[in-house]
Amino acid sequence: MNRQPTTSRYQPEPRQRVGLAARKAAAAMLERVVDRHQTFDTITNEKSGHGSYQALIAKDRALVRAILLTALRHRGRLEFVLLGALDRKPPQKARHLLHTLHVAAAQILYMDVPDSAAVNLAVTALRDDRRSSRFAAMANAVLRRISREKEAFLEKAHAWQLAFPKWLADLIRRDYGQEKAAAIAAMIAEEPLLDLTLRGDLSRENRDKLVKELQGTRLPTGSVRLDTSTPIEKLPGFDEGAWWVQDAASALPARLLGPVDGLHIADLCAAPGGKTAQLVTSGAQVTSVDISSARLTRLKQNLIRLNLAADVVKADIFEWQSDRKFDAILLDAPCSSTGTMRRHPDVMWVKTAEDTAELAILQRRMISRSAELLKPGGTLIYANCSLLKQEGEDIVADITKSSFELEFIPLKAGEHKDLEQFINKQGTLRTLPSDLPAKELGGADLDIRSGGMDGFFAARFRKSGAGK
């Protein structure tokens, strides 16, 4: 039997259709995030991600990621622009049309892509799809208008509220007021730089040498910020395990425990392991607990690269039966992740107001469970990466009034002098994406994206019964 020659999965596109598969994939994946509430990390997974994404070569995958993140980061503004450019409101059921328009408008308004390519490929994608072929001429007119009137449309879409879905804009304004809300909106519109945490057991001389080799900026909090396109594994110190990737805000809660040398500490919801690494390199004996096998695999890989040891446990903390009580616990609780919108703009379109309310209840339960795992007199740091006070300050206020097992220990000025700007009147730690503005990091020559950090919250408790 004669066998037909095998062909590779990837077939080059005709010249006039170069980039079409990537645009089609971006529109299909935008639908998964917005309509089906799947996360960006899920659909861009190299092995199990969206089928149209996996079918692309590496260069086109990178383009899809860039388009998708841009479309999500500016989704509210894009919706406003598209409604202004359309003669009539498009049918809500025409989801393929709407997502294709969003992908094209994101390129025209916010990316360094030729407008003609964005328009022509979007129109071709619509013509190729029987669901949307009848809208091709309309889309062509709309996108060309946006291209012609780009500056005017951007000016009209400037209002800070358009940076968020309405439910989130309302909560942020309620919690922080209009001025801070606008500052937060300005920062999440900017792609963040890369933050690293250096090993706590490095000498001052080696730390200074490494910062110089990395060509990084040392932040007031101790993290090192890099403006680089170099792959992480190619950066100085990677092979030696001298640092790990960790947003500057995420590196703060572990520091609230103070000196930890010799203490037995449980890091709950520990993956991907940045806080575990902080604690181990500061001399603690750490038990790292997480419910996710995939995330724990990543944690173990990070520990191997860093040549660090911790007791890694896969467990639901509500079911986990530890054979010891701990001197301290660091609980980085599951939350709405709204503080990470700058790095993960899909959060705004995946989470809902109902999700945040349910997560606040879960966090309250996890704090109570953590108290059961503490020694009398032990310290609990409760933290999360939510911007919303219902997942932070409000929970602490409730525990302060109702808990007989945990005593709230306010953070005080002078305890951590480099963190004082983040300690609020309640005595908890609160960072915002607009904190650490670029002008504080090295002068007026730095652009806005050089500043900022994740939104994070942390509070300190002590378990009652010290000395019993």
C-alpha cells in the first residue's frame, strides 16, 4: 500500500492572509474570557490551551497574547469607542462580530500594528465565517472610521470609569474615592515591568553586584524592577537561583512576620512559592500547603531551581490534619485578584460582584481554620491580592469585634520604616496599583509604566492563650 506523505500541522498562510489565523484565534479566545469566564492563563496554556492557539507557531502565539491582553486591558474603552462608531447598536447575539471588532479596534487604538492590516484581516475573518459574513461591509466602514478619527475617539474614551466593568468601578470609587480610582485606572492601562525578589541569604555585596548585572532598579521596598524583554531564564542569577519573579507588593506580607529564623511556619495557599522562598531564605522551617497539583508542581520546580527545601503538602486546608501546631502562619487567601488587574486584565471580565462576596465569606472561614493550626501566642498574617475592602479591611473589622481566638495586632509606624506609606489608619497594610509612582523611583525621565505595583492587603493577628 502506498502511503500518502505526512504534512506538518502548520501550513504557511498566503501573503494576503498573513496574520489572519492569529486574529481569528484572538477573537475566539476573547469570547472564552468574556462570555465563558475562562482565564487568560487557561486558554494560553502551551499544552492544554485553546485549540486555535495551540495550532499557531511561536511568533503568532506571542502576537495573540499581545492582542488579547490589550483587548482585555482596554475593553471598557473599546466598547465605548465601538458604540460611538456604529450607526446602530449591533445585535447582542452577534458575539463573533463583536469580539472581532474588539480585537481589531485594540490593534488600531493601542498597538503598534498597521491600521490597514488590522482592518483588512478583521473584515476577511468576518467574511470567512458564516455567522458574521453579512456584517463584513459594516465592520469595514466602522473600523476605517475609527482609524481616521483615532485621536478623537481616544479623547472621548478618557473617563476613568471606562477602565473597569461598572460593578468594579462602583466598588473602587466607594472604597477609595474618585481621585484614587482615577489613579488606579491610569496605572492598569499600562503594561507592568518585571519585579524580582532577591534571596534573603545573599550578602549585601552580592546583592549590589546582582542588581548592577541585572541593570535593575532597587525599589524602596527591596524588590528589584527590570525593564527588559530578555527571557527570564537568560537573566543573570537565574541558573544560580539568586532570585525569583514576584511583584513588589506580593513580597511584603511575609516581611510582616519579622525575624523568622528557626520558626516553624505554614505557608497556606502557597503556590507558586515566592513567599515560601522568602521565609526559607530567612531561616524558617516551612510547610507549604496548596490544593492544586499543577500549582504545587510549579512550586516544587521553583524550589529546585533555588536549591531550597520545604515540606510540600497537597491538601485542602479545611481537611488537612497537621501533626503539629505552627509558630506562625502566612495565609495568602483566594480572592477576586482585583489587585493584579495590571498584570492580569482578564480578572476584570472573569470575576463578578457575586464572586467577591462569596470569596469574602471563604476568606473568613480560612482565617478561622488557620487559627486552629497556630500555637497559642502564634502569629497569623492574613493577606490577599484584592483591591476591595470587603475582602480586607471589612473582614478584619469583623474579626476584631467577634473573635475570641484571634487578637488583631495593628501594624505600627517604625516597625517597618520602608513600608510605612502602605500602613493605613486601621493598622493594616494596603497597596494600590498607583503606589510607588515613577517620579518617586528615579526622576521625571521615567515613564508612568516604570512605577506602580499590585494591589495587596495584609493584616496581623495573634492567637490568644500565650504562655498557656
